[in-house]
Amino acid sequence: MRLKHVFMTFLLAGTMTAPQTVYAGEVETPKLTWLVLDLQPAWINDGPLKGLGYAQTVERMLRERLDGYDHTERPVTSVTVYSALQNRDACFAASPYKGKDLQEEKKQGVIWSAPAYLYFYHGLIAKPDSVQKIRKHATNGYVNFRSLIKDENIIGAFEEGRSYSRWLNEVFADPTQTSNLFKSTGKAQVTQNMFKLLEAGRVDYIVDYVIMLKYRSALTGAPSDYAYLPIEEHKGLLSMGSIACSDTLIGRSAIKDINNTLQTIRLLPEFRDANKRWLMPEGQEETYWQKWETELLPLKK
């Protein structure tokens, strides 16, 4: 008969390092929850592109190889991702590398893997008839975002509670700077909801990645009518993304196993294609892969 309350934790030798709980000689596989955000194209759960999200692909490739865990999924919102990581044994496959673009309170109790993604920071996705007035705040093709948001004749939108870059987070956290911005609070289908604001004429632009236009074009099968305008605050900046896990016994073990696995799968065509499909802007191939080879791959943790 299995004896309850009699257990100890240890690390198995070999490639699988997940902490095991032993009940009277029986080994219980540790449970690891993967947090899933309804944000495309990180996760795509419907339509012809179902299953091809970049974070979704990387998460699947990791789970297939981390057989020392009992994997489950849990839906979360942008607001609850990091509080969930802080309160359970969990991982999230679309976090800024080392938490560099997170607010300080979201970094507590969280650890990060080696990088898995390379991407350009946010810019503005604008309605065609709004481009000319937005460009009044631009110099050499780059919009001064802090100047733009002071213009009462131009309305933009961002998702409240979402982590943007560390520069934009500072702006969005200051209510004195966001009076001309619409704060979206959608909990599901974030990407679609932001585009609906544009389609309904409620806003002139949304703050997001250029990859959102790639996703929209792939989804509709036609080039997007919207324009992408880079901002000065992000000029020339590339960032990296990784897997975040809870800073717990199981989370630390998972990060170690994830890092070991990333050394292999980051070289596979499927892994590279997930980055190329969604995260590499048109015309930036040479810069993108150079940064991939010289800055991302050398990082082991």
C-alpha cells in the first residue's frame, strides 16, 4: 500500500534531471504547467495556421524532449502571466530574455532560459489615411513617440498590462503621458482585437510589432492595407526572447533541462523556420541571421 506523507526529493542521474518525489519507493513525475497566452502569432489555436505560432512551436519541441515531466497547459492573460509564474511550478515560452523588458515586480520569483527568439522592437501599425499626420512627428523616417502621444488629433492604442519594451513600459505607466491613448483590456484574441480598433476607426494606430502585419497577411492571404512606422525610441534595436519558469525546485530543474535541449533544437530547421516565418522582417534577412549566429547562439543560458 502506498504510504502518504513519506517522501523525499532527489535528482536522477543522466540527462533527465527533473526532481522526483518518492512515495514508499514509488516515483511521482513532477508536474510542469505551461502558460498559454491568446496572442498571435506567438500562439495560433484556430484557422489554417493553427499550431504554427512561434512560441507554440518552441514549446512543443521542448515538451516532446522533456519526458521527465508531466506537462499540462493553463490559459493566462497578459496581466496574469507573471503572477502565475510566481505562484506555481510553471513555464512560459514567450518572455523577454532575462526579463530585460519587464517591470520589476514581474521579475520576482522568475528565471529565464537561454534565448530562443530574435525580434525587432515595437513600432506603429497605422491606418493608411493616418500616416501623413503621424509622419509630422517623424525625422528621417522614425516617429518620435513621445511627441506623437501629445498630439490631441491623433489617437493610438496599446494593451494595458502587457509588457512592451523597457522604454515604452515607462511611458505607458505614466497616466500623464497616455491621455491621448486608448487602453485596450482584451483578455483573448489580443491581436485581432487590436486590429478591430483600427478597422472600426476608433484609433489611428496601434503600438505593436511589425510581425503583426506578417501574421495578418498570412491569415488573410493578401498584403495588409496598414502601414508600419518605426519609432525613434527603438531605432536600430534588436531583442531576444526566451522561456521563463518559476524560481522553484521544479522550475530551476526545468530551466536546466530546457537549456540543454535548446543547444540541440536551436540548430534544427523547424526551430529556425518558426523564427523566420514570424519574427524576421522583410528585407532584414542578412542582419537578422548575422545577429542570430553571433549574438543568440553563443548564449548557453
